[in-house]
Amino acid sequence: VQLVESGGGLVQPGGSLRLSCAASGFTLTNYVMRWYRQAPGKERELVATINPGGSSTYYADSLKERFTISRDNARKQVYLQMVSLKPEDTAVYYCNARRTTYGYEYWGQGTQVTVSS
């Protein structure tokens, strides 16, 4: 089982990034997918959630205007589109897969996003 994030990097304030999470070793369509982030010295926080079919999403209140979560189950990918990035968005972003009924949960290794001029 693997979740591999990519797409992070250094971006200027106001810029955009698209994070990707490649899933392998399990049936993605059975899992709710989430993006979390953790800034230095802070707790990990939930960024966005998407249901297995992709028809329902949830966002942290402060991010819903700028972040969009999506998934392509056929390609086994989950995405996080981020626009109008701010320095406070600087964090390591993690992909998470959870199948609550069976107690299965997987994490990626994270991808660093740094927003700085």
C-alpha cells in the first residue's frame, strides 16, 4: 500500500499549486480521501475531504474559497488545487486514505509547500 504525494514546492504569495496523491496497493474507490497539512510547530490539520465517488467534498472553513479537492479513481489519483496561496499556507501536505468500517487508514510521506517571496 502506498500513497505518494507530489507537486509541492516554493511559490510566491498569490501563486497556485496542484498537489497530486498517487494511490497503489488498495482499491481507491472504497476509501474516503483527505488532505491534511502540518506547519512547523503546529498540529496537523484537516484541509479537505472527498467521498469515494467524488460527489461530496468538505473543506476547512478558512480554505474553501481557495482550495479544491478532486479525485480520478480510474487513474488512482487525488488532487488538491490551491490558488491565491498565502505565507500561512506553508506546511507539509499529507494525503490520507480511510475506510472507517474496516479500520483501514493510510498516510503518504508528505510534500512540502512553501509560500514565500
